[in-house]
Amino acid sequence: MGIFLSKTKTLEHSSESASSSTYTLHKHGSPRTSEFRVFFKKDGIPISPFHDIPLHADMEKQIFNMVVEVPRWTNAKYEISRSDVINPIHQDGEKTGPPRYVKNRFPHHGYIWNYGALPQTWEDPHYVDKDTNARGDDDPIDAVDISQHISYTGEVQQVKVLGILGLIDGGETDWKLIVIDVRDRRAAELHDIDDVDRLMPGYLTATREWFRLYKVPDGHGQNEFAFGGQYRNREFALRIIHECSEAWERLITGNTEPGDVDRTNTTLESSPFRVDPGKLHFPEGEDLPPAPLPKHVEEWFFLPSRDNPGQD
């Protein structure tokens, strides 16, 4: 299963802003299986959600595009594929093992926010972050959307950035942006990380605890944090986004080693990896029912709690 690419001369057409484009999804395989993929098109043209969707929806107002991978209250660990051609969303898991799910650690049911990533960013695995003393995790920068809206896998949302949490996951830098969908009724009142604690008391503490313990039911240790688990503010978060955007630009223009990242794109004139979209052939589109949920996904897992691991 997969998408194949025929070598061809690149086209000469520029990317458009997100607001003037229509994103559609092209699904293949049954959800909750290792074969499932969600491909993207913009105005009917195949695109990479990693590379072709603009980082900014409105640069002047600092509104960003966020690609949703996992909707709130769900457990399947969907993510943008680094290595598949044109980076469809797939369910994470070992190549020879079952797809991954996040366990329900009481009292949390699955993901407690819409979870996704900002396009055109990259946490460079060659770079040791001076704030975390760890290399990047080789993915786009992650974002958690704290709005009331329950999204869907593949939705492209426009979000405000409020702050950031410095997770150290498996010894790698794995920044977690705190954002809110601009459509949310609280968006006009939330401007920085302190506003979240004031208007949504307990949410930042729950979020930090979620990231600290989410792998423990699978037999792994607790995750660590930079800054002792303290959140950093909007200004700091915007600096991290800028650094990750610059890293992505080096990646997509061929000025750094890509590792296993596929750099195929259809809109970026400055990229040597731009291809003719007419030569990208998706697998046949399907709308298949999902595979059954494994029994363990519906169970509760109980772990000790820890109060006040850091000051927000």
C-alpha cells in the first residue's frame, strides 16, 4: 500500500494562503489499522500536510495553521508520517506490530485536547536545544488545542499561540505548544499562558500530568520536562516556532540531512523536492468502517498522582 512517484520536471506554480484554499481529505484503508492513511489535497491538488500547508494563516496577527492529528477524547495515536511520500497521516506503531493507542489513565479519557502539529516546522534532530539539552525529535512541532471544539483527524484549524511546555520524551526535545482555535468563544480573552490558568483553572496542571504519565501504562518511565515543568509564555513560544520554522526551511531546501523525512512537496518553488502533482498517484479512495477497538483501550489505568510538580 502506498503512494508512488514518477520522476518528472517540477511545475511552476506558487503556494497560496490557507484562507484562499480548500483542503480535502482522501482516505485509504480501515481506520485503526496499520494500512490506514489520510492524504491531503488543496484545491484538488495533492499536497503534503508537513510541507505544503503554510505555517501562518495570518502572519500579521500571528495566527497559525494547525493540522489536527488526534481529536479530543479519542485514543488512536494518529500523526503526520515523516517517511511516507507526501506525508499522509497514519496511526503510529511499530512496523511489525499493532497500531498504537494512548491508554485511559484515570480520570483522563484518551487525549484531553485536540492534538496536532504546525506545518512547515521541524524539531531538528541534529541540534541540541540550549533550553532542554536534548536534540529535536525529528517531527513538526506539536500543538494542543484547548478550545471547546472537538475536531477530526486531518482538520486544518487556525489557532492563537498562548505558551509552551518543554517535554523531554525519550531523551528528545518535544515541545508542546498551548494554542486555541480562533473560533472558540474564549479566544478573544486568552492572550498568554497566565490567562489559561485564570480562565481555565486546573487545565495546565492536568496537561502537564498527562504528558508526564501517558506512557507509564505501557511499561515506560515517566517523562521529564525542561524548566522543572513550568510553562513558558507566548513570547517564548513564538521564538521556538521561529527556530523550528528556520530548521524546516533548511530541511526543505536541501541544506541539512533529512534522516527519514520525506521532503516531497507540490507547491514550494524554492525546494528541489517539488514535484509535478500529476505524477503523484494516491491509492484508491475508500470510506471503510474502522477496525474494532482493542479491549484495553476501553479500560481505566490507575497511577499515583503528584501535586504541583511545577509552578504555572
